[in-house]
Amino acid sequence: MQNKCGQFFTSYRQENRLFKTWFERFWLLVLFVGLILYPLCFDSYVLQLCMINIAIIAAVSLNVLTGACGQISLGQGAFVGVGAYAGVWFVQSGAAMLPEWMFVVFGGPFIPAILCGGLVTALVGMFFGIPSLRLKGIYLAIATLAAQFILEYVFLHWKSVTGGHSGMAVPAPEIFGYTFDTYPRMFYLTLACAVLMVYLATNLMRSKPGRAFVSIRDHHLSAEIVGVNLFWYKLQAFAVSAFMAGVAGGLWAHTARYLTPSPTFGIGLSISYLAMIIIGGLGSVLGAVYGAIFISVLPICLDLLAELVGGFFPELATPIKATKGGVFGLVLMLFLIFEPEGLAHRWRLIKAYWKLYPFAH
Amino acid sequence: MSLLDVTGITLTFRGLAALMNVSFTIEEGEILSLIGPNGAGKTSMLNCISGRYHPDEGDIAIDGKSILSMKAHRRTEMGLSRTFQNIALFKGMSVLDNLMVGRHSQMKYGLLASMLYWGKARRHEDMHRRRVEDVIDFLGLSPYRHQVAGRLPYGVQKRVELGRALAAEPRLILLDEPMAGMNLEETEDMARYILDINEEWGVTVLLVEHDMGVVMDISDKVVVLDFGSVLATGAPEEVQQDKDVIAAYLGGEDETFLGR
Ligand SMILES: Nc1ncnc2c1ncn2[C@@H]1O[C@H](COP(=O)(O)OP(=O)(O)OP(=O)(O)O)[C@@H](O)[C@H]1O
Ligand SMILES: [Mg+2]
């Protein structure tokens, strides 16, 4: 079997490796060294980088459910919210419920609380996934939209847990006595979590359950014929997806350190996650990563641009700021027209070109 | 005991009968062909066996055990697999992944193992990959291994679908018009594959096909359906001589059609 020009595999295990060449491994290493050094050298945009890590987790979670399994969810933003509140609850009031050994193994309540928050979100996700047995496409979208509004209502009115309208403060996380109370520290924590989640999702997508998810999306009748239990696998897709969204929520709460229900976890957030996976490429884990980065970085770039132009032509600064939303929408639209298969697809094309270099044909 | 027993199956769609009191049996190792004019109910019969339609009356049993109450995916675990009249591949997946999904019911590991991709999950993936490669070699699909299934030529897609059904290592495979729309060469290849599946892989075959030449050549037994009921059952030569069959197929005019 052949991959790159002149590269042959001698075993299936070799072919199934995530990073097949030293070249790929080298650039990955460079990327991570760069990311790790960034907060040490610069101190602007670190919070934004934290939020990008969190957006990556949430977008990957939605891509498992919607991109791979074909079950549209308009409630992912609310699932992130559930994870945020549940995570905070388990750190504080719920900590007493956790078994003693967890504190010892994980160095305090933070990690168990994030995991339990994810599990609670998974249960909530499975519950709202039940209609997917009967509903497809746009009808399922409406059902998950209902989930979004129901959960937002709960966030607002379950005051003892969520603090209602006025919100609540969140303590800084602590693991083995080390406090993550600054943005750079949170950056490393969220980066580690994002890497872990991307790794888990990639494994999922290249093995049995991931293939079953895609088979349901592509042709659910044949999926059943090859032996996929449709209901069970749809529920699993909802569970995994909501779990990851919940972890993203827990990290969000501990990065922002203050939680208000609306509009933080509103429908706007759900839709921006959808935009991320559509821009990045439906069904591809890396696509979700690219999409999350693109959608998060674009407004920052537009701000910078506005500032830059405003520096030269002060009278233009206000109109540019005002049209920012429109420009954002326009860029997305152009993107969908010219790159309908997403960033991941473009990346594959570029790689395919260089694979055969210099023998391009 | 027969591998598959179909007894008195009746299926109606809003009062219109698609199948009426259909009975036949398939012995282990046989190739049985189900033939009949368009709309005779052949696909409906396969759908009843594979679990997509639920007959109003009658029973379907594998090894004497009724499968009617089982869901489609459970029947697959019992050793049943099939192809469709209109190609029903997972269009967005590679050929390899299509065949790997074909082995879904054989893979015994869960969500957590898959996410960690250590130990059991990884061993199983390698093992199943090896089996799938056997199917790929057998059907000559290796040039297409990593290509997206939906973009392949029609004839290749038909072969991939056969491969997906075969990857499940079924005991009984249901083939719904595998030669439809193929040219002579492709038809001959497909007939060869079906014979090999039967002889080398030891799979029992239930074949639905309009190409009478192929049917008469490779079948051990033929069941003729017309307007939802069984017109004749027997060896190919017997069926070819049957007066009712000739009448149904040709309106009693041209007797050379069935005989080649
Ligand atoms: N889902 C359905 N709803 C209503 N009627 C149906 C349905 N499926 C099949 N039928 C009817 O049942 C009869 C048998 O159809 P079937 O598809 O089984 O025929 P066939 O023998 O496979 O024909 P062909 O050779 O054209 O594939 C037809 O009259 C068809 O209209
Ligand atoms: Mg048919």
C-alpha cells in the first residue's frame, strides 16, 4: 500500500497511524511548542485563545452528532450551558457526593466535577435525543430547538443552582494544589483538554462506532441491514456529543469565572457552533477544529482591521465597527459559495497536491 | 432442517396483496433464484426476510427458529445479509470503510474502548481489517480501496455492495438483481463471483434476477412468482418446461425465451 510518493506501508497498524510521516509529526511538534510559548511571550489575546480551545471542543462535539451521524442539533449551546452549571455544582455543593478516591487520584474536585458535569450533560443529551428515533432533518432540528429553550428556561429559573438572572461567581480550579487563576494557566488547561478531546473524537471516528454513525447519516436503511442498531447508536451519538459539550461548558465556567445564563448559552451560541462545523467540513474532526479557529479568529481580525483603518482615517472607524456583523456574515457566505465542502477538504486537496510533488499531474 | 423456511407469507399494502401465501425453503449451500415479471413481489419477499417489511401472515424461520419478531439488525447477527436493487452504499465513505461497516455485527467492542483505541479495540480493528482485505482481493476492489464509494462507476458500486454484504460473513446472502444494468462482461464476472461465494465461501444464496441465462445456469432451484403467488418451484429445467410459467412470462406466445 502506498501513501505518499515512495512511502509504503507494511502493516495495517502502520497505515492506521494518525501521523504517518516524520514530516507531519515534526510540524505538529512545532505547532505545540509555538502554542506553549505564546502566553510566556505575549499577554494579549490569551483569554481569546482559551475560548478558542473551548470552542474547538464544542465544535468537535457537534460534528460527531450532526456532521458524522447526521442528527441536526440546535441545542448544542444549551448543552454547553448544562455542562457549565453542572461542573460548577459538582465542584461546590456536589463535591460531597463524589467518592473519596477521586479526590486523591485527580488531586481535588475539579477534574471529577468536570467529568461528572459531562456525564450529566450526556444524560440530558440522551433524553433530548430520544425524538431522533422518529424525527429526521428539519423536524429533529425543531425538537432540539425546543431543548435549547427548555434548558435556557431552567438556567434562568433554577436559582439555587444557577443563580438565575444575576448569575454567579465561579472559583478558580485547583488540581494537586496548583491554582489555575490566570488566563495563561487556564490556556494550558483548556489546550490539554482540547487535545485530549480531539484525540478521543478522532479515535471514535476511525473505529466501529464512528463508522456506524456515518452509515446512519448516509443510508439509514442499509445501516440497519449491516447490523447497526439505529436507536442505540443515535443515542450514543447524542451521549458522546453532549458529554464533550458538557466538558467544554465546565471549562468555560472556570475560564470566565462568572456565569450568566442568557445570552451566554443562547441560541446564538448553538448557531455559531453549526457555522463552525459547516465552514470547517461536516463530519471531519479536523474540520471542526479549523472551523472553530476560523469563526473565533475572524471577528478578532475584523476588529484589528477596523482599528488599523481607524488609525489612518478616524472618520471611518465608526462605520467600519458598525458594519462588522455584516462583513462577518458576508465572509461566511462567500466561504460557503466557494468552499462548500469546508476547510478540511481544501486542506486534503493541498496535501494531495504535495504528495505527488514534483510529479503533479 | 432447512436453512431458511418461508411458510405462507402474505403481505398487503392498504388492501392490495403484494405477496399471497408464498412458501419455499432454502437448504444450506444452495443457490435459489426467485424470478418473476416486474411487480411480482420479489423485492417485497426479500424485504420480509431482511426485516424491512412485516408480513400480515405466515412465518419465516432460520434453522427452524422464527425471525419475524426480530429487528433487522438482529437478523444480521443471525447470519443474514443482503444487497439492494438500487445501490444503497454509504456514499460518503471510502470503499474500505463501507466494507468495515459490513463487519459491524462481528465487532465486539464498545464506545469507550473505541475512543481510547488501545488493546482490544485496536487488535479487533486490525483483525477485521485483515478479513475485509480478503473480500477486497476476492472482488478485485484494491484499486478503489481508499476512494469515496459514491463517486465510483456503477458496476464497481454494485461490486462494493456485494463486498459489504460478504464482509459480514453471512450464512445466507440475499441478492436483489445484482446484474441489473451491467454489460455482458460485468454480468459474467458477477455470475462468477456468485458461484465462488457459494462454492468457496460456503454461503447460501437467494438470488433475484431478470437475466434468465444466468439464472438457469447457476441456480440449483428456481421459484417463480407472479402477482404475488408462487407459480412454480423446482430445478431450472423443470421450471423452463412448466406450462404456467411459460404462459405467465410470454402470454403463451414465444416459447424460446426461457430456453435460451
Ligand atoms: N412500500 C410499498 N408500498 C406500496 N406498495 C408496494 C410497496 N412495495 C411494493 N409495493 C407493491 O408490491 C408489488 C410488488 O413489488 P416488488 O417491488 O416486490 O416487485 P418486484 O418483483 O421486485 O419487481 P421488479 O422486478 O420491478 O423489481 C408492486 O405492485 C408494488 O407496487
Ligand atoms: Mg424488485
